[in-house]
Amino acid sequence: MENYKTVAESQTTLTELMIPSYANFGGKIHGGIIMGLMDKVAYVCAAKHAGAYCVTASVDAIDFLAPVEVGELISLMASVNYVSNTSLVVGIRVISENVKTKEVKHTNTSYFTMVAMDEHRSTVQVPGLILKSDEEIRRFFQAFHKKELKKYLRMEEKRMKNEFEIAESIEIIKNERCIIEMEPSAPAPLKTIPGAAEKS
Ligand SMILES: CC(C)(COP(=O)(O)OP(=O)(O)OC[C@H]1O[C@@H](n2cnc3c(N)ncnc32)[C@H](O)[C@@H]1OP(=O)(O)O)[C@@H](O)C(=O)NCCC(=O)NCCS
């Protein structure tokens, strides 16, 4: 029988204290530190579900909703939202907590697509997912829907590149905050018609 696992079996929470060396010039926690921790928790969650080594194939947009201060605790909660054949999507919610005031902020949410691999770096099938609540069904459906949207976006991007029209594009962006300063194009080299020189 095919292997299936529940979402709970691989759910992972990582908590880390934000120390001064993680801060940027503005005194807030560097975005890259949080992104690195997100990748780490995504790996743990994916590898637990897959029972295999996993690599990060793609990361959805990461919006920083609130700054994180030195001394706060951040917790990253990860769960498998969707599985396909060899890939799966891990949803990660990040919160930060001020231990003195008990204030809790939602700082990020993002989705990581991870691919399972064997020791020869060949992709391997991941177990299916047992969905046990409305929330888990909603997350699975949302990830499935997003995958379809990404496919469509990729096709659109390709189409736009192939059918790019300079004059039409300039017209569309004319009210954006840009100045077009193109160098006048060099005159096209004169074509030499064989034998023309002799005739004139
Ligand atoms: C991710 C990777 C294994 C995919 O390899 P590939 O030759 O494209 O493999 P396949 O075409 O067989 O795709 C395997 C799965 O990955 C998925 N996938 C590949 N690229 C993807 C992307 N950019 N976004 C989402 N899913 C992707 C495919 O849809 C497929 O999923 P499925 O089997 O569930 O349908 C390969 O591109 C790779 O090794 N990338 C580098 C990963 C890495 O170094 N990450 C950072 C450090 S961990």
C-alpha cells in the first residue's frame, strides 16, 4: 500500500533568541538571518515527512511584516501543506515574542517547495498526505491552486519575452517613475551591393 503520513507527524517548531550579532546597521534583526532560519526549519519539516534528504527548489515571496528586535525570541512553525510526486510545499509562520512584555508579533509567512532526493541525487517520491481538518484541506487546496497559478505566470513571462514590443511597452510605462535615455542607435552599416561601386 502507498505510504501516507499525517501533517502532525512532521510539524516542526524552531525557536531562537535574537542576539546582537544578528542585527543590521539599523539595530533590527537582519532579514537574511530570518530567511536562513526559515530554510532550516523547512528542511527539517520536509525531511521528516519525506524520510529523505531534501533540497530547496523554490521560495515564495517573503514579506517582512514587522521588524524584529535584539533580545526577542522568534519561533518558526512549519508544516507540510501540500505534496506532489517528489516535491512538497512547507508553509512557515514566523512570530517574534518580547519575553518581558509578552507582546507577540507575526513577522513573516512563506512557502518553501522542497524536493526529496536519494543518496545518488536522484529525486524520490514523497509519502502522500493525510488531511484531518478543514484547515489542512484549505492549505492543501491553496498550495495546489498556487502551483497552477505559477505555471500560468511562467507561460505568461515566456510569452511576454517573445512578443515584447518596445513602442507599446514605452506607452504602458509612460506614467511610471522612469526616464528613458536611450543612446541614439548607430546608423545601420551601408549595405554593399556587389558590383555597385564599379557602376557609379
Ligand atoms: C530542485 C531540483 C532537484 C529539480 O531538479 P529537476 O531536474 O528539475 O527535477 P524534476 O524536473 O524531476 O522535478 C522534480 C520536482 O521538483 C519540482 N520542481 C523543480 N523545480 C521547481 C521549482 N523551481 N519550483 C517548484 N517546484 C520545482 C518539479 O515540479 C518536480 O515536482 P514533482 O515530482 O512533485 O512533480 C534541481 O533543480 C536542483 O537540484 N536544484 C538545486 C537545489 C539546491 O541546491 N537548493 C539550495 C540548497 S538545498
